[in-house]
Amino acid sequence: MATQVAVLSIFSYTNAKIKENGLWTDNDWYDDVLKVGVKNGVPYSEDEAEMRRLDAPMATEGEVPDYMGFPNV
């Protein structure tokens, strides 16, 4: 369980630009117990609290010193 969440966080953290019809297309999954899944290589959750956890480490545009001003912090 923790491993899956950690892997999802890494995907979320890198904020990779994953194109449609790429490596991850049609390899989607969702775990109802963990409330996390992957769609086209992008981690997501149908649960609002879990989605906030996935979004929290997301890299955003901007300088590091102003990180407290970002909405996901």
C-alpha cells in the first residue's frame, strides 16, 4: 500500500507532460481500497482528501523561494 502511494507521489511530483496515445495509454487502473489510480500515466483519486495528497508535492512553475505562495502548499 505505501509503495503504491509513494510511486504515485513520485509521478505526481515530477509533473511529467505525458501525451495521449503514449506508453501509458490504456494502462489505467484504480484501487478502491487505497482510493488512488492512474489514468494515461497521471495519478488521480476520486476522493478529495487523497487528491490533495497527490497534488501537494506537484512541481509548479516559479522560483523556489516563493513556494509558500502556490495554492498546493
